[in-house]
Amino acid sequence: MYLLCPLALYGQAFVSGELKINTRWFGEIVVEGDVIVPRGITLSIEPGTRILVRANQDRLQSGKDPRKIEIIVSGTLLANGIEQGGEILFTSSSVNPGVGDWHGIVLKNRSKPSVLRSCIVEYAYKGVTSYGSAPHITDSEIRFNEYAGISCEIRSAARIDNCVLVRNDFAGLLCELASSPVVQRTVIKNNGNGIIIFDRSQPDLGRINPPENASVGENEIAGNREKNIYNQSSQVIYAENNIWETNDVKSIAANIFDGEDDSIYGTVDVSPLFRNRSPRVGDGFSRVRKGNVASSQARRSSDDLSASPVGSEGITGTNGDAVTSEDLVNTGPIDSLSSEMVNQNAAGAAAILAGKLATRETGGDNAADGDFPALDSAVFRPADNTANTTTTKREPLPIITQPVFESMLDGKQRVYLNRVLPTYPEVYKKLAYEGLVQMEVTVGRDGAPENIRIIRSTAKFFTEAARKAIADTRYKPGTVQGQIVRFKVFESFLFRSEN
């Protein structure tokens, strides 16, 4: 098997197959089939790179799932992004992405840890699988994945620090087969389950006085649909010094399944709690840029473009210039991204982002959302805090990047003025057919939904019922520092048969 690299069109490179030499990606990469990083080979990804994975297809029909693309790393993956404009994005190439569009990233090398820093991984079956390996996953967001955000398997010893695991269907973090990840300062919210632990696994979720290399806790584990922690192992799970929905230990225990519910399992130790409960900005979302970095035009280009393959064993992405493999591929060992490479790429990303943010600030709501990377957290101009006198000109109100997420609102969450719940479709009710609809809703300044995007739906009539309900729902207008803003919320509807 070898890697195919057609001529780059519109700043893109099309890739699939096995890497033969150490390789760097940058720019925009369209993955058309499984990518294999074998032992002894390093794949380095520069800040700001966008990896667009073909949805529900694999030209090589290989790997664990021949129908979906996998990035399988038996060597080393060094994906070092930069926050606030230089994150690395792994996403579906579909114009309308959905959970499970591709299989995900699989990391298998324990002797030399892979690194994912300031990355976004979304719309896969499993976002990141640590398979008998010990990757370092930091400052990253893993979201909208079908089975798990991060899956730690077969003695995995992953280190997960300062991440966000949200909106993953089955679990934010899955631990099985004697895995022992260390998790700290991470937000695990709004998943099917927060953390699921099987067999002999024992994740370290926090100690009040942690030994060296152990977790300090400070995780925020809250608001998951079924359970915040589901411990089906025989191990005691330490989850001290963490933030929950409440400070009441009994209420916290009600959202945990452990030995208190079935004595064959180990217990989850949550006390003492983290006491410094000052709210985190954006529930952690300010650490990474939310939203799809690829513009809608870029997505359309990736779906429409095709080219005749040109044989090449090493591959990289392109920035639109004509290049050769010698220009772009390192043939020597790569332990980390060079400072020159990071600085050059960061400067380019910063210049592009600055121009696009300028467009947003001057264009207001008329700026096209697909034309620039969306920032989830509010962005403010520095305010002049000097006391005003009668002769001092008052500073203008800060400009806020919109729409913001509900955790950025003054009240930290949505308020319904009129909440409408969907009607169970009669045809499904008669068949006792159950389903789930998840959607992202952009709420206008008047509190009315102005955009509804379906993230996942079990069936067409469930979608129609949920969409109609949200269209008729009205929210209290959201504010940030007193200014009325547009904001985003996620809505989930679970249709369960009475029978």
C-alpha cells in the first residue's frame, strides 16, 4: 500500500494509504481512504491545518471498518496546534456533517507517545482511540462523535489535560480492558454518559493530595444525559477535587452508578469536592475554538474536486503553492515541531484570522458565518476602566463575537419563555419505535430560533416533530454584560414509547 498525492488544487492535498517516510501536513488535507502511520514513522501536523475526512466511504476499504476512514498511528502523531486561531481540525468533509461520518484517530504506540495539542476532533465514530498507548491530549475539544469522544483500551495510559469532551452520543470518555488514563482540568458535559468504566480499568480523575504524575482533579463532570460516571469495574475510582452540578454529595451520587448501586462493582470517591467554584469562562470552551474551521466553500470544494493521482510516497498538505515532496517532507526523525515551522505557520494563521476578525467587527451580523473561523467565547475590546468625568468621552460598549454559547450568557444558561415539546409521531408510536434527535439552535436577539441544525436524528418523522417544536419555542433574549446577543444552545429530544 502506498500514499497517493494528486496535484494540489485550490490549496488542497488528497491523501490515503501508508506513509513511507516522516511526513508533515499543512494547509487543507482531504482524506479519501485510511491513512496508516507505521512504526518508526512520524506524521507531524502544523498549526491551523484542516483535515477533511470523506464521509461514509473509504477508497481503500481497509482497517477495522472498511466503510469508514481511519487514521491509524502505530508510529507517532505530533499534532501541535495553537489556541485562538491555529487549532488543528479533524472533521467530516460533508456539507452537512453527522456523527459517525468517519471512524476516528487510532493511536497504538506506547513507547513513544503521540501528542494532540489544541486540536478539534468531531463527527467520528470514536474521536480518539488510545489503544495500548499513552498519548498526551491537551487543550483540545472532542465532540459530536457517535460512540465515544476518547476511548482508552487495552492498558491505555493516556494523559488528558485541559480538554473539553462534549456532545458525544454514548460516552465522553470510555475506559476498558485495564486502562488507566489520567484526567485533569477537563470539561465532560452533555454526553450520553460522562465517563464509562469497564472491567479492570481505573482512570485517575483526581486526588486532593495527588502523588507525582497523578491527577489534580479540577474536572467539570456535569449534565450528562444518563450518568456522569458509570463504574462497571471492580476498582475504586478516585474522582476527588472535581466540580459537579451541585455541592450536595447525595445529589452527585444520584448521577453516578457504582458499588453503592451494585456491590460487585467498585465505588467512586468524590469527596472532597473542588471548592473554588468560580465559573470557568465558557465552561472551558474558551480554551479551544468551537465551530467548524473549514468554511462552507472549502467543504464544497473538498466534495466536488477530483484529480488524477500522481505517485508520491511522502505527502503533505499545501498552502496553494506548487511544491515538491522534498519541499514538504522531513526525512529525518521528528521529535517535535521546529520553532521555525511553528512561528511561520502561526504568523500566517494570525494574519488570516486578524483579517477575518476585522471583517466580523466591521461587518457585524452581515458578515457571512462561513467566511471565517467561528470563536465560541466572547471576544471583547479592552475597556477603559478609568473613572469618567463630565469631560471624558464614554467608551463604546465592547464588541462581542456572536453567536455565543449559553454558558457565556449573564445567567450562564438559557431561559424559556415558551417551551414547546415535540409530539410523538403517530406512525412511530403505533410501532413502539423509539428515537433521538439532537440539534444545534441559534437563537436571535428577539429570543426566536433563527437557525436549526440537526446533528443527529434516528428517523425522518422524529426530525420533523423536533424541528417544529423548536421553531415554536421562544427563549428569553440572552445578554452578555448587559448587551443583547445571539446565542447557541443544544437541544436533545428522546422519544420513548409508553409501552
